[in-house]
Amino acid sequence: MANAQETADEGDLAHDLAHDMGKAAGEHLRLCVATRAERPPAELIRFVAGPDNTLVPDLARRLPGRGVWVSADAASLEKAIKVRAFSRALKREVRVPPDLAANVVNLLARRATDALALANKAGLVTAGFAQVEPFLENGKALALLHGSDAAAGGRDKLDRKWKAISAARGRDAAVVDWLTIDEISLAMGRPNVVHAGLTDGGASRRFLEEARRLRGFRSGRDETTTD
């Protein structure tokens, strides 16, 4: 089952992008077994039971079998485990691995960085403080990206500018700041990428979707920051 999980989760990001973005508007809401709230699939994580009845995260939503959905945040997953929601939903006893939450975080981070790499290959990412500052003014900027371990000075200056620009255009100032500098740099294929700007486009929106799910585990929140 582990191999099937890797294949389904890593998959082909380009195929995932075309598939997910194309159907997103018509997707049905799913019920979170922890909170009992109905949410779009993009805001949840699907789990299935393998042949040995071990619970497996299905981030790509491709694995066969009955799925159980949990809101993409650490508190919801913890609650689902605590109240044995998976066994109840699947109507059979399932084994929850002790490292399930850590595994979910690792898989989410991998998907987010893979999506960022895809956006970069599509020419939708501008990196470097000197390049990002004027980029924010071009009217095509979708989001601002900082390494979570970046120095406050540079972050604050770009954030203030991005907020002012976004407010003048009547939209939220989307900022992603929960990937590390090393994670961003690895995705970009270059060293020490601290700040980056995302041009609006399908691959960039896919990255934001993946990053939003990761945020719920790294910061306790479950939506892209607009502060």
C-alpha cells in the first residue's frame, strides 16, 4: 500500500493541475468527520483504509475504496483520531499509525514544493527582493511568498507594499510564509530564495491550494493568509 500511496500522492503534478482546476467549480462538498462541517475537497484531506486496514492519507484523492474526509488542519485530524471517527465512518476497525500526523505534514510539504516547482517552470515565479518589489506593481501578481525563517525587515517592507497595492485594487493581499527558505530554494532549484512573487495562473493557484492545506498543520490555520 505504501507504494500505491507514493504513486498516488506524488503523481504527475501537471495532470493533477489540469484535472483539479478543471473540475473544482463543480465538485460536491464533503463532510469532515471531525467537525461535521461541509467543505470543498480542496480544504480537506481524504483518507482510505489499505488492504491491511491501516489508514492511509490520499492527498491526490485517487486511491480506491471508501474515503473519509477531514478538514486540513492539525486540530481536526487529532480530534478524528481521538474520537475514533475513521473506524466509525468506514464501519470497521482501522489501524491509525502513530506517525500519521507527521506523515501528512511531510506529504503536504512535498506537494506544495512540487507545485511551486511546477509554477516556476511555467515562468510564474519571480524570486529575489530586488525583483519582487517592482513585480508587485505589474498588475499580474497573485501572491507574495516569504521563507518562514526570513528576516523581519525585508518581509515587513514587502508586506506593507503588497497590502497597499492589493487594497487599492480591492482584493486580498495573499501572503504565504510557512515554507522555509530551504524548501522554497529546493523547489526553485537555486540557493537562498527568501522572497518570491507569484504571477496569476493555473500553476500558481494550484500551489496556493496545496500551501493552504499545509498551513493548517504548520500554523494551526486552514486558509491562505490575507493579513
